[in-house]
Amino acid sequence: MVPQTTGQNVGPLGRLTCMERPLSCQSHKDQTRPTICVGVLTLNEAHRIERCLRSAAFADQLIVVDSGSTDDTCSIAQRCGAEVYIYSQWEGFATQRNRLLTHVKTDYIFFLDADEVITPELEEEILSVISNRPEGAWRVSWEEIAFGHPLRRMSAGRSVTRLFKTDLIDRFEGVVHEGAIFRQTIKPQKLQARLPHYSRETVYDSLNKLAQYVQLGAQKRHAQGKKGGLIRGSLSALGNFIRLYFIRRGFLCGAEGFLFCYLIAQECFFRYAAMKYDQTILDTPAKRK
């Protein structure tokens, strides 16, 4: 059992040796090339953390920062060769990423979520991009996989900045959809390979995720001085459904495409409804679930 703490790190928690761990050992890495860390934030991800970490086996350093899992997430991550640090006092995604950064010892870092995997094509592109030690950051687009089906006929949506020259990051800011604050002016470039994102595995889990992001989204918009309400929520939901289902061609992805677009539209509606009717949550620190 991995010990739990509040507000401090524990780790690395018994990182296994190359002979013990099932991931590729890579004990004879070329020391002249740039090094890269893959960092993952977790909370109760035992059902998918191994798939995620195995896809990052090429990394020189593999770090998991956990928010206090009550399942086997931490022990599985250890078996996969990751350094595991536990910070159970939840203060937002940006805070967790900043905590992770304190443990990074490599030239570059790629932030990976537990519901994502790095494909061989993306791995090859990442290593090629950093081979000449460029200064900068790079965005990647998701390949959405919903309810067991890749939504490949949808066009790529919003890209997320995930690859960074480590020493360019000053800090992250934001409770949700956090962003990096750089030490100098940086315009992120775009990677061509997509990042598979298993964002909607079951309807039940999707509804749980919807509830959490409704609260976080409502708090974020309230802090920005925005107003809630059913009309505004309905317009946001309708606009986002049209954008996803028709403009980004979700209609070409069958029932799974419809359900994916509909659930995101519902999230858009309920965040504005929550801003009007759930006043008590707007200034209450959110908990990660």
C-alpha cells in the first residue's frame, strides 16, 4: 500500500529497476541527445494508467503526481517504472502541474493525461522535434475515442500545448484548462501526429466527468465576472453542438459521434445553469473526483 500524505510529496516510491519492470529498460540511452520526461497527473486511474504509461516507455524520466488515489493507481504506476509523488491536498490542475515540475530533471517535458496514449507515430515525431534542442513549445490535437470507437471522421478540434522545453516554463495557472506561463515570449508550434484521447469510455463515467467540469467551468466563468442563466446556457449548448456535430463532422461518426457531441453540449448548458442556481459552489474550492 502506498502511503498517503497531505500537501507534501512522497517519493519516488520504490521505483523498480530495469530488470524488474516490464517497460523497455533503455539503460544504454545516447547521453548526447536531449532528454525528455513524460509527466502524468492521476486520481483513481487504476483501470487505465498502465496503458498510458506503457505508451510513454521511451521517456528518460517518467513521473506520476497523484492526488490521493484510493485504488491501485500508485502501485501500478510504480510497477510500470514511474516515479510516484502524492499530493493529496487538491488545489487545482495548475498546482499539481507545478508540483510535478519540481521533480523534472530532463531537457524537455511532455504532459500526458491518464486517458491518453502516445502512438508510435507521435513518439517518433516528438523525438525528432527535440533532437536539435530547439527552444519552444508544441501543441497536439486529440484523436477522440468515445465509447470504444475512434471518431476519426471528425476534424481535429482544439489543440493542447503538451511538449515544452522545460526551462522555459515559469509556472502553470488555472484550476481547469490550465495554461503555461513562459519566461519569454513563445508561440507554440503544431505537431502533426494526433494524441488518442479516451475521454468518454462509458455513459456513467461521462456523466460523472460532466458534473465535475460543470462545477469547475462555472467557477472559472464566475471568477471572470460572467453571468449565468438558462438562455445563455442554451445558446452555448446549441452553438457547441452545431460546431461539433456539423462543422467538425461528428455526424459522420454514427451514434458514438452524436453522443459525444451531445454530452459536451450538455456540459456547456449546465455550467451556465449552475452559475445561476448553484451559488454556493461558485466560491467553494472544487474537489477533484
